[in-house]
Amino acid sequence: MKNIYVYYLTITTPLVAIVWLSAFEIIEATSFLALFCLYLFVFRTYVDGKRLAEKNIIDHRDIWKMIIPGKHITYFRALYLK
């Protein structure tokens, strides 16, 4: 995921789907909250870590460390701007 456009598409598509399902009341509030937490803590951690690993900024075995609060800020420029 070295291409920034693919990265942005990958991180926004599930979020848009969750919000859309909630807006049309296809899922309830508890399901929305569960899916949002899954997106935030599991999916984004993996995708952000995978992007950094492919750019050789972190090792593949350190992807799980992206769940630590503040790690996204440390790699902000590499994740979102380059």
C-alpha cells in the first residue's frame, strides 16, 4: 500500500459503509458501536502498520504496536502525507 490513494480508499471505505448502514437503520446502535471499535482498534491498526512496514519504516513483527495510543502521531507524516 505504498500508493497514498489506495491507502485512503482502504481506510475510508469500511468507515463509510458502517456509517451508511447506521444512517439507514440497517444496523442498531450497539452493532454500530461494535463495528466502529473493531474498525478503530483492529482494522486501522493493521492497515496503518502494514503501510509503514511496506515503506520499511517499521518491521512486520511490530505492526501490533500501532494500537498503542500516540503511535499514529509519531508516524503521521509517513502515514498520511507521503
